[in-house]
Amino acid sequence: MAYFFPSNGALKAKIRLAAFALALVLPAGELFAKAKINFFTDINAAWLIDKAGYSRTASVNPLIKVPLELAWKDRAGRSIGSTPSAADEFIFVSTRDRRIIVLERNSGGKIAKRTYKGGFGGSVLIQGTKMYFNTRAPDGKVYCTEINSKHKNIERNIGPAVVSPIIDQDRMFLFNQYGKIYSMNTDIGFRNWQSQIQGNIEYAPVYQDPYLFIPTILGKIYKLDSTTGLQVCQASLGSYLFSDLCSDGFYLYCSKSDGEVFCLEPDSLKKEWSVKLDRPLFSGPVFSDSSLFICARDGWLIKLSAEDGSVLWQSRLEGITVAPPSLTGEYAFTGTKSGELAAWDSHSGEKLWSQKIDEGISASPLIYRDFVYYCSDRGTVYAFHAK
């Protein structure tokens, strides 16, 4: 039901006064829910790539120091398998039970909740006051909605997708789980082109203008022209790739499930180097400061030289790991399926802080300003702040 108020100056003044009174007595989440105001005001906000960049480290403007203490926690859904996004004073959490939850970053207050017909593939992307995301089966759509309302600017069928879109100015690139790639306009969803590759797309591609580099589960990487969607070349690495592609801005890095890590040059996708770690890998490398950081499934954090793949150090984790670490330059943050949260000196590999929770972790932590956010398999968001 919509309510319409007459354009009466005195009445408008009363409404403003009531909103101010609510602000004095209500927590942030309740205030926004009851007052129906536009809580998100950063028209220049930009979170255009999954995990904040092609280095794959989910760290933006880090001001964090260790040791950490728990600031707040919130049960956002049944399970969370993706790293949250962040913009303005809020974090955006996509859950496996079809919800997007907006939380105030300092307090954890719930600002908004939206429910859709499919679970979410990847993280929410943000451009201005709009958010972009795609859904898995049975929905299989890409959406663009206003952050401050449920208004849908775009709702298009693309089939089930399990990785985030990529936004480049007025274009977005979408990746169907079964090998279809789309280029669409970000305003109305007009389709620029559609392409098909062989194999399932379940890990994040890289866009380096003017090319898209797309990995498939069965070990192939495709290079597509981003303007036409035409295939330029491909590489076959063999075995399974359970790995997002990462990049230093030129070279591409990825890993196979059998423990082999690759560096590929982007022109022909030929190997620059490869190294065999002899450990099972269920996530890819993260690039930071001329190095690669990777978590082995059997519980190791490993630092490699990005120049030749040589091992610089290895540190033991507590439990199975399926999520890549997140880096600040000074620290590496990890989470395991056994519930160990830890911070490591990125230069020496020394453990500097750890915390045990009773829930497993399947997503990289988000480091946003002065907080570190962990999302658990049971749907809880944990926010840590420096002591």
C-alpha cells in the first residue's frame, strides 16, 4: 500500500522531526527499516569485480592491525559460501538460501533483506547506488536492482550462474555455468553478444582489456575478444581446475586440483612456468607484492615467488582449507573448515593471531577498512576489529 502526503510545509516539518527522533532512539537497522529513507548515498561506489580485484584478495582500504577481537556477529542465513562485498558504510552478504542481506559495517545492524528464487552465484557487485548479481538454478537470471529499494532495472534469463558478473563501464560480462558467456548493457540489459565455450564455468574469469580469460572445470582456459565474443585462443592444462584465475595485471595465475600452479602469458596462453606442490588444491592463488599465496586443502598456507614459482615459506593451518587467503600487504588472513581464523605475517609466515569458532569457513574473509569479516558455512557473519 502506498501513502501520499499533501505538500504542506508544516506536515513536512513534522515528518522530518519524527525521523530525527527515530534516529535518537533506534539502532541503525531499525531506523532505516521504519523510516524508509535512502540509506545508501555513495553515488560513486564501485565494487565491480568479485573479491575486489584480479589479484583475488578481498581487501579494500585496509586499516587493520592485529591482534583482533570480536566486535559483533550476526546470523544472516542458513549458509554463506561467498565473500561479502562492501561499499559506503555497509557490507553486502549473499547467502545460499536465496537472500541478500545488507549490514551496517560497524554494528552489524540489518539494513535491508531481499529474497529471490535461486541461490546466489558469487558476490554482489555495486556501481553507484545499484547492485548487480546472478542466481543459480532454478532461477538462472541476472539482476540489477536499486540498493535503496526493490526496484529492478534488469531481470534477464541467462541460465544458472555460479560466478559473479564483471562490470566494465557500461558493459557487464556474464558467465552461465554451462559455458555460455554474455555481454550486456548495464542500464537496461541489452545483449551485445553471446558466445559458447566447452566445459562448465564455476570459477572466476579475468578481464584484461580487451580480452576475457575464462577457466573451465576440465582444465581449459579460453581467451575471448570482449568486443565481439569471438575466441582468440585456448590452452589445455589437463586435470581439474578448482581455481579462480588471478592476475598481476599482465600474467595469469591458476592452479590444478593435483597441486600444480601455473603462470601463463596472456598473448598465446603459453606457460611461463609451473610448479608442482604435491598437495591437493581446492582454491587458486592470490597475488600480492610480487608473490602468490595459496592454501592447500590439507592445511597449509604457502607463499610462492610470482617470478618463478619457487616456494618462499609454508605455514601449518588447523584443518582443511578450501578458501583462498586475503592479503593486506602486511598480513595474510585465513579460515578453515575446522573453524580456525588466523592472521599471518605475510613476509615471514609467522602466525600473529588466531581465533576458534564452532563453524567452518568456505569463503575468503573480507578486509574492509578497519574490520575483518568472516562468513561461516552456518550463515553467521563474524566482524573483528583491532583490540
